[in-house]
Amino acid sequence: MGIVEAKNLIFEYSKNSEDGETVEKNRAIDDISLDIKEGQFIAVLGHNGSGKSTLAKHINALLLASAGTIYIDAINPAKEKDLWKIRQKAGMVFQNPDNQIIGNVVEEDIGFGPENLGVPTEDIWRQVDESITAVGMGMYRQSQPSHLSGGQKQRVAIAGVLAMRPKCIVLDEPTAMLDPNGRKEVLKTIMKLNQEDGVTVILITHYMEEVVFADQVFVMDSGSLVMQGVPREIFSQVDKLKGYRLDVPQVTLLAHELKCSGVAVPEGILTVEELVEAICQSN
């Protein structure tokens, strides 16, 4: 069993009348089965309303399944007594860091989670030191979060989750509100945590360039898992992705258009270097 395993997962939002009766149900997750191994970097793609964020909230047990099952590190969230165990296993980073940062000083904010878990004081500060170093924010530990850039705030939010020692981090469009430099900072931090520290990363994003280095890509549409594979497999299917109202990395699209024009380049080009090499070999 992987660190996250879902079997025929279904979730329905209910719309109730004024007297509390259910008058309408909207299926946001529709019979999804998946298996995420510990240490993987997973990217989840999908158009707005595809169910990405709803799936993320199941991994952190913020939502509970209407039907089917999901296990987080072999724990079933259906048992209320296990919910806090799951939230220690799977940390969550949201789109807007201002909604997640509560401390007036960076190091105090990062220590808030471990303190609430009852971690001894000396261990809290060790975990704060390790987490703040992991995201490259050591020089800002005495700063006020309000004085930081968007990318720096998001790295503090990630450090706050890391300080609670999760085995898995779910990031729900963490770069959506950032400028290009901020996105690079956060993505570099995420990749470091995965590659060097072995943290399982589940990244929900609509920036295709952030997906290139993932181990696996899940594509969602209308609550269903419609595509799954390594980035090269997924981005080799440009027309299919467009059918799901998704873009592809610009270099991948350029390679696709060149191929359609008769240039002998393979589908699924992911980087500029790959495209240059392919063009040189075709001449």
C-alpha cells in the first residue's frame, strides 16, 4: 500500500433547503482510484472545477468520502479518532500564504504547529531550525511575515508544515498568486524537499512548466481521473489535453507544431535543450 491509496473514491457536495433537507447533490469526485508511493513527486492537473482541490482535501482529511475509501499511510479517515494522526502524516499548503501564517515573527509562526502538537520546547526549536533551513529562509527568521514577498511567505508556510514532520505535503496551487520569481523560489524549495529529504509531494497546479520534473502526472476532469502517466507520456498527447481545456509547456507545444509541419521531432519534448537537440538531429 502506498502512502496515499484511494479505491472508488466518491464525494458529493449537498445543497440543502431551508428546513435542512437535501435538494441537490453535486458529485465533485467520481469513482477515483489511485496509488501514490512514498517519496514520489505527483502533479495533479485539471481545469477549474475538475475536482483537484476536493481530492487534496481528502488527503488531509478536511473532507471525508461519500463512498469508496482512501487511506493515508494505511490510516482510514473514516475513524474520527484518527483524523489528527492523518493531519500529522499529510501537511497542507494552500494557495494564499496569508491564510496560513498567523505569527508576528517568522520563527514563531513556524513553531506554532509543533507547539500545538505538544512537542517539547527544546524539540520545537530544533524542528524550527531544520525547517527554516530546508526552505532557505534562515536569514528571515526574526522578520515579520508582512514584510516578506509572496514567494518568501509561501516558503514560510511550507516550513510551518514541515516543522510538524509530515511524510507527505499536499500543495494546492501554491504559486497561483506569485510572480515568476516567486514561483521559481517555491518550486525549487518543493523539489529540494522531495529529492533531498524524501518528502512525498502532491502538487496541484495549472502551470504546466511545474509538472515537467514530476514522477507521475494525474489529469482530472469533471471529478474523474482521465489521464495518468509520466510527464513525457502525458504531454505527448497535446490534442487530448486541449480537449480537457489544458495547456502544455510552451516548448512542448512548439515541438508539436513543428512535427505537424513536417519537422522530424518526437512528441513529448519537455525542455528547450531537448528541442534543440532534436532539431539538430533531424537536419
